[in-house]
Amino acid sequence: MDPTSLEIFLAVACETSVTRAARKLARAPSNVTTRIQLLEEQVGAQLFSREGKKMTLTREGRTFVTYARRLVALAEEARLAMKNMATLRVGTMESTAASRLPPVLAQFNENWPSVSLQLTLGATQDLAAAVIADELDCALVARPPRDQTDNAVSFDRHGLLHVTPIYQEELLLILPPNHLPVRDASDIRSRQLAALEPGCTYRRVAERWVRLTADLPTLEVGSYHSMLAHVVAGNAAGVIPRSVLDGMHWSADIEVHSLGPVDTLLISKRDRRSATLQGLEAILVSSGAATPGSSARPS
């Protein structure tokens, strides 16, 4: 009882005609008739009452329609599951993609050469929403320390996600050259805070810290290079992970102030953890444990 025969049966049931079903399926009418006869032999029941050219479902046929639809749907689900195993959809923050992922992706490609990795860059809130909606298989996102977590950065209120800590980033406030040391945001001489898009956890942490003691508007920038340019020009203070700043080899002598640690987490749906996803997770955990200044702790 193959899916093709079931699809032919459902088409005839819908069209009540072998000719119309054959035209819809781009098959010869004789082929459709033969498939229906073989299917009736397999199930041991007459599925259609043949009244001239009209094909009407018998009582057994009406019962079998429900099972045929379920079997066809199950076959399609299995096909998609096998297809999805060949592609792993990974979301990541831009900072993590730039500073952490190149060796991880190289190792994954060596371990899983038949699996294609599809990368999507985005902010934490957007990436978490995409994982929950099954638009991504997993994502690397940021979470501030527990005492700094509020509703604005809570992305799993219903407990749908499996969470694995991978890295711990030191988040920096970067200041123009020769800026005096800061104790709090009231010491910042710049008129605004440069940060990435609103869904960025790093931006939320910095905004929360700034607004405890000052009222600086946020200047939204499209990249860390743009942010650094504004900082060097004296137009803004910026917020950036130390690993990204270290990797940019910026020549200007900017000043920095630590805003503390922020965890990088790998999130995935609890009921969508394929073997390939777990393979990527193992490589990430290993890379986190081997990276200075990072910590990988089991969830």
C-alpha cells in the first residue's frame, strides 16, 4: 500500500471520475483504474461503486478515506523529516558569527559533510521567536546575568526550549580616546549610546545600565564597525563584546569599561533535537570549554 496508490485513490474520491482524476494527476486513465483495483485487492474491500462513468465511494471507501489521508500525511511528514536532516537551520548573533563560529563550522563540516548548514543572522529576541516557530532548528542567543533579566529579555516564558550555555562574553562599554574612567553612566561625556537593533540583548543590558544614572538616547547602528567609527569620532559610547573588539584589531586607542558577563546560549525546541543538531551542540560546547574567558556549563 504505497503512498502513490493512496494519492490516486483520494484523487478519484474527490473527482468521482477516473478520467478527471487521471487528468489531474497527469496519468493514463488505465493506470488509475489498475491502481484502484490493486488497492481494493490489498484492503480486501470494494472502495467504489461504479455507476456508469461516476465513481462513488462505498461505505468501506468512506471509512478508508480517513486512513488514506492520514497515511499520505504521515508519508509526507517522514519525507520532510528526512529532507530537514540534510539541512540544519542555525540562527546566530552577528557578534558570535564573527568571533566564535568559523572554527566550529569547519569542524561541523568535517564531521557531517552531507549536512548543509543554513545560517541566519539576527538579534536574540528575533532568533528565539524563530526557533519557537520552527523556522530555525537552533540559535545562539545572549542572556544577561539573572539579576539583570527582566521581561524584555525573557524569550522562553512557556518552557518550550532546551538551553545549553556555550560561551560567556565580557560586555564592554567603549568610549572615545582619552575619555576619563567611568564609574556609572553619569560620567559618560558622549551624548548618545551606539548599539545594534532593539532585539539585541547587549543593547538592552547597556541601556539598562545607562538609565540607572543618566538619560542618553540610543543611536541605532548597523554594524560594530559603524559603532566604532562613531565612538572614535566622539559622537557616542558603544556596547560590544570583548571577543568582537579583540578580533577587529582596531588601531584607535579607545577606552573601555566592563559591563560584566553575558552568557551565550544554544537554544532549540525540546521536541526537535535531531542527531545533527546534537552534533553541532557538542562541537560548540567543546569550543566554549577551550576558549579563554568562556565557560560551557551543562543545562
